[in-house]
Amino acid sequence: MILIDSHSHLDFSEFDNDRADMLNRAKKSGVSDIIISATTAERWPLLKNLKQIDSSKPECHIAYGLHPMFMSEHKLEHLDSLKTLLEKEEAIAVGEIGLDFFIPEPDMKKQIDFFTAQLAIANELNLPVIIHARKSQDIVLKYLRQFPNLRGSLHSFSGSEQQAKQLIDLGFYLGFGGPITYTRATKLRKLVSTLPLEALLIETDSPDQPDALHFGERNEPAYLPNIAETIAQLRGISIDEVARITTYNTRTLFKLEETFAPEI
């Protein structure tokens, strides 16, 4: 069984004391690849260093972007720096970008300006995007429709079934992680049980959003099988099928390697 963690933040300080051990645990859990999304320009060099991890551990793939929850740290010149970086460095996506209107007193205009600018960069460079959207799914959809050739993922999806189907129709994948393992998350659990499996990705969002078995703990990629197992149980299929198809989806979106259609 091969799994890919489609969204994480392994550069965060929570992993500074045991990053190598954490990656070994992920490998033993069947995680072959991990996608690490950026948050701020200041942290971009840290992500580049993670790309150099030896091949005995899961392969780390980097997305560079400016996260909407860190607007106070973003400057206009960072957008130019982002484009230059993406033209020079190997990156699989532009991310984590998006809109977060859940945080207290969000600067909506600045968020939208940075979001649309990064969508334009991704579109110009023919890169997928990794999108963060909280209390903003309809506005995110509005701007995605302005870039019909753009593809990507909505990580930790929390919207409605209607919004999910609209995103899938635009060619986007939906990422699900720890929240679906909580029995009280009825809306999310219904979504992962009924949406096309061919449109789903699995993720941990490490070190955040731990699953129900690790509530209150630091999250890490080794726990990804719990997400796959939950989806399998909710859909009444095998975990191997969930692993095979979500791994194929992730490889296809981010062009991690030549892909072959899974048996469905």
C-alpha cells in the first residue's frame, strides 16, 4: 500500500527535534511522498532544505506561496520574488494560497489581491495551485473561474456538496484529513462517502489537524493511514482501493511521475 500526504507543513518548528525520526515513521506507515506547502516568504529557504532529504525517507515535494493567514508578513515585493523563485527552483505547485475569512478582522481586500496575483502566476507558469479556503468558498470559486485552465486542490475542504461539485467540474481535487475521523463531523463524512473517489486527495496538514486517535497531539504524516481507513469504512471499500486511487490522483495533479489509470 502506497500513500501520499498531499498537504503538510514539515518546516514548522514542531518537527525541529525529531524531523528525521518523523520521516522514518512515515515511511514505515506506507507514505512514499509528502507535499510541503509554504506559508511565508521568510520560510521559503527552509522548504528548499527539506527537498534535500535522503531517498531512504519519503520524497518531499515543495510548493511555494503566500498563505492568507499570514497577511501581516506579506509584502507586495514578495509576489515578484515568488515568481522569480518558481522560475528558478523545482516546485510542484503554487501554495499554500487562498482566502481565510474565518480569522478575526480579515483584510479581505489584501487577501483577494494576493490570491488573484498568485493565481495569475500559477496560470502563467502552468503550475497547479494548493488552496486554503475558510468561509470563502464561493469567492474562491468566483476567482478560479477567471482562470479556466488552472488546476489544483482545495486542501482541508470544508464547503458544501454544491461547492464541492462546482470545484470538481472546474478540474479541482478536494483534500481531506483528520477532521473526517471525528464522528461529529457528519457533513464532511457524508462528502467523503459520496463524492467521486477520483476527485479526492488525502492529507494530514501536519503538524495541525490530528485525527481522532491522536486528538490533542502533534499531527504527522505517519498517521495518514487513519485517513485512508476512515474513507474506506465510510465508502464500504478496501483501504487498498482508497490508497491506490488517491495516490494516482495526487501523482496526476502534481505530475510526480508517469501515472497509470487505476482499476476502478
